[in-house]
Amino acid sequence: MNDFLIVLMLLILIVTTLSIFVFNDLLYIVIIFGAYSMVMSLIWQQLNSPDLAITEAAVGIGMTVLMVTVVTKVGRRPQ
């Protein structure tokens, strides 16, 4: 059961990575990045590495907040 969850989360990581190329809206891409980081921290937790999971969650939250701030200043659509 545990291996199935890890494989499922890895498939979600692949889908989120490929979905970045589909969207043109920068805010959507930042939200996808936040989901990627959350799933990656769950994978680290499932692999019994809580120190990496906490680090990934903290860095992911910080980068997502920073990127949302930049997107609001720059604009949602690339020129």
C-alpha cells in the first residue's frame, strides 16, 4: 500500500511538471509549483525522511509566497 502511494504521488509530480508548459497565466503556474512542493514533502515523509520533508515544506511555502508577490507586481500574463 505504501509503495502504491509513492508511485501515485510520483505520477502527480510528473503531471504537475508537465502542466506548467500548458498554462500561460503565471498565477496558475505558481499554484502548480505550490502543489508540487506539497506533494514532494509528502513523498519525503513517506520515505521516512522528516527533516527533508519539513525543509521542502518550508522552502516551498516561502517560495510560493515570494512568487505570488512577484506575480502581483509584474502581472499575470507574460508580455
